[in-house]
Amino acid sequence: MAEPTSYVPPKVWKWDSENGGAFSKINKPTAGATHDKELPVGKHPLQLHSLATPNGVKVTVMLEELLALGFEGAEYDAYLINISEGDQFGSGFVGANPNSKIPALIDNSASTPIRLFESGAILLHLAEKFGVLIPSEPMLRAECMSWLFWQMGSAPYLGGGFGHFYAYAPIKIEYCIDRFAMEVKRQLDVLDRHLANNRYMCGDEYSIADIAIWPWYGAVYTGAVYDAAEFLDTKSYSNLGRWADEISQREAVKRGRIVNRAWGPLDKQLRERHSAADFENRTQDKLDAQVTD
């Protein structure tokens, strides 16, 4: 390893707004709204405000899976929160999620609206609300909850750790990349070993554990996030690959992964979603309009 430069932490840390890499303009050490902006409200009881990052994809895949199962009450309006433009610091969004991170869901199906933030909490709320995609047998339910919380605890090492230092940091720091690459490969090995003996995360039953884990670790496997599949040698995790490929072929997953997506090929984008017809009525003119709105 190269000789590290000397750094002595100050007695009191002070924020350098220019020292944040790709996201320096939207990251800050304080919470709260920076501007007044109310959230739009659509016609459906479930109102989603999100972006098609892995955490956002969890929720749109879940909603599309529920609709595929025939639950009309899972119809939803999905509005784009552009985090690069600071939409997450609008007063309406902060009211829905004081942590100013996507996704946020408002459930208006009861007399008193329910706000939900943190993707794992949203998945659990929806699974319990509709009584599906979470095992009912106590041992399998415990397994499902364990893997759900494993993902919530592990992904920050993948995204904020490895992803930041490998893909986004203004300088490449060997120690940081090595440290988080080691941890990510350990996590991939955890999944690969488990999936050697299980079709899904909870045996033969597809569940919110799969829906939570796939958008992060399936994307790392293929290189869809951080373009690091070769660097991490993800193809060596064959059981993880088999699982990731199978889930990617689900029709609800194909739909959910493009909702609130505002980058990449136009045919892979659906900035807002208000009905199933939005997936079909996606002419080139409408796609162009979505990008310029």
C-alpha cells in the first residue's frame, strides 16, 4: 500500500462545503427544509415520493408486485424527487421524511394519513397491510426479518462506503477503497453461501427480503451501480448471480425498476407513475417531454 499522507484531525470539525466529491452540493451537516415546496397529491391512497436509486426501487418493485397479485388498494402515484436538485430539502418532503432521504410514502387509506420513511419500514408496512410477501410461519418470518434488517444495516457499507470512495470521491484513497471492498466482498460471500441452499432469501418463498436486497446486490453483481463488477469479481458468486438473474426476469421487477428513473436510455425511464397505463403509453414524444418537464 502506498505511504499515506499525514492527517491530524482538528479538535473541532468544521464543514468544508467543497470537500464532498460528486454530491458536495447536496450534502450538508444540518437537517431541515431549505425552501418551501409542497408535495403534489394524486388520486390514489398511496403517494410515493422517490427516485430510482436502489432504495427507491425497493418500494416501486414492492408496489408493482402487490398490483400483480391483484391488490387494487396498492395503486399508487409516484412522484420524482430529484436529489441532485435538492428536492429532498423542500418543506413538504421534509414533512414526510425528516431525514431528507428517498423514499417517502404517504398512506392515505385510513382516516389519518400515515407517513413512512426508510425503505425497510415501507416494505414491512405494505407487507403487513396486504398480508403477503412476508412469511406467516414464525421461523420463516424471523428469517425474513433478519435478512431485511441485514440489508438495512449492510447497504451503507456498500453505498456510502465502497460506492462513495470507489466511484464518487474527488480523490482515490487506497486504504478506504481496500477497506470497503473487503467488506462488500464479505457481504457478497454471505449472500452467495446462503443462496447455495435457498432459491430465495427465505427458502422457496419470494419475500420482502428479496425485494430489499436485490436492488443493491443484484445491481452490484451486474455492475449497474458503481461499474465495479469486474473490480469485485462478482461473477465468482454464482449462487448470487442465479438469484439476481431470476428476480430480474419478474415482470413486476421490470416495471418497478424504471419508475422515478430520470437518467439512462429513455425507454428505461418513467419519471412519474399514476396508473398501469403509463408503462404502455410511452411514446417517444412523451418520453422526451418527461425529460424536459
